[in-house]
Amino acid sequence: MKKNLVTVLTAGVIIFIVMIIFISLSKSQNMMVIKTGNTKQKVIPIVLGKFQDSDCGMVIDDITYSAEIVAKDGRTWFFHDIGGMAHWLQGKKLKDTAKLWVYAKDVHKYIDAHTAWYSRDDITPMDYGFGAYYKKQPKFIDFDTMFLLMLRGENLTNPLIRKKILLHHQ
């Protein structure tokens, strides 16, 4: 009985210490997960290595496939993969009222996600495959199609879809 109690207490102390370490590291790095006060719903410049993806929690270290969601009340969420933005947004009430920004690879700036055109075969941080572009090209899709395909799992993370898309692009 004493042995079990000592084991449980030891495990509890170790878990507590690990939690304290993680909390102190996240505070010391000053990671940005959500920004408030952006009531003009403008793009907030992402600081590489200091902003965290709101869907998967990874640190954003490249803006090539990044996206931002800005609610009417000014809350702003950041994503390093457009598919992650769509995944995070599904089922949320602010889906129809928020301003959505995506980084367009062809013009190297953020544009309205609803007016962007999307490739399906880019190598993105989370392997979803959706790259945003300002100018339409053959085989590009619109926002609603991209969003639907993402939610149905018809992206490059699905091995069958990956094979089909990459086979057609050879």
C-alpha cells in the first residue's frame, strides 16, 4: 500500500514539474496564438518563429501558405497551412462573418480568401496541398470548392486523393 502511494505521489510531482516547465517556456517565448483588437480586420504581419498556428499549434516559420481569420470583434487567428484554416473554421459561427486572408504565392501578399484561386498539389506544411493564388490558372479551384474538399478529406493527406492528383499532374 505504501509503495503504491509513493509511486503515485512521485508520478504526480513529475507531472507537476513538467507542466511548470512547459508553461514557463511558452511565457518566455511570448508566442502569439490569437491577437485581439484588430477591429479593422486587416492582415497582421506574422512574425516568423513567434506566431503559432491556431489549428495544430505548430510555430509558423514560413508565410508561403499562411492564412489569417479576423472576427468582427477584432480577434485574429493565424495558420501556416490554408487547409488548417479551413479545418479550424468548420462548424464555427464566425465562418460567415469573419474576414479570411490567405497569402497569394504569385503576388506575394495577402488577399481575400474568397477571391483567391487554389491549387491542389502544392507541398504545404500540413500536407493538405492547397496553395493560394491571385490569378486563375488551369485546374485551380475557387474558395468554396477548396473548403468543401478540405472538409470532406479530399486533400493530399488522403493517400487515394494524393495518388489521383499527383498522377494527373505528371
